[in-house]
Amino acid sequence: MTRVSIAIILASLLSLTSCANTANGLAKDGKAAGQALDDSTHRVLKAGAH
């Protein structure tokens, strides 16, 4: 393998790692947003019941 090939492989691996971290972060944010929306919906329904 040449040095250029090794550099390309390492850059590709670094790029893929960054994408995986971004995807995991988006999934966590989506779950948190869904939970917040669910909580606020329950508060509104509870307030309307009184």
C-alpha cells in the first residue's frame, strides 16, 4: 500500500465515525423531543380536566 492509499483509508474511517456520532445524536434528540411533547400534552390535558 502506498502512503496515499493509507491516508485515504484513514480519512474515510474518520469521516464515517463522525457520521455515526451525528446519527446517534439525532436519534437521542428525537427521543428527547418526543418525550417533551408527550409531557407537555399530558400537562395540557390535565389542566383542562379541572
